[in-house]
Amino acid sequence: MKFEGKKINFLESSQVKEGVICDVYEFENDLTRDLGIVKVVKGYKTPKQIVLSGDKTIELYKSGTGRLTITNPSGAIVIYNFPSEIT
């Protein structure tokens, strides 16, 4: 990852909605990117999200099981099931 080895600072933990917490971090001396670690309780899901600016979003799987559904601007849908397959 391009951000490996860069210093980050914890800003806050925020309850996005019931069952969803986001730990928010900033990159030291780099306001062009940010970092959020989202924790989802079993049986809950994050609200739909939209990328408002920038040209890249990186989503990484850390642990647990779940599904990430991405709808591209063209309308194409890609589903990632974790911890394994792509459908």
C-alpha cells in the first residue's frame, strides 16, 4: 500500500449508525488522504457511501465475514464476499 510507513494520528471514534463505528485517522503532513477503520456488529451493515472527491478509494478486509457491494458510475456492480471469493 502507498501509505505503509506513513505516520497517522487518531482523531475520533464515531457511531455512524446502530451497529456501525468508524475510527477516524489523519495522515501527518498529508491532507490529500484520510483513513477510516469501520467496525460492523454482526447483523448490521454500513449505509451506502459515495466517493465525493479524489480518484481512488481503497477498501481493505481485516477480519470477520461479510459482503462489499460496489456500484461503479457506469452502473456495473461488483460483489466481494469476505473472507474469500469474488462474484
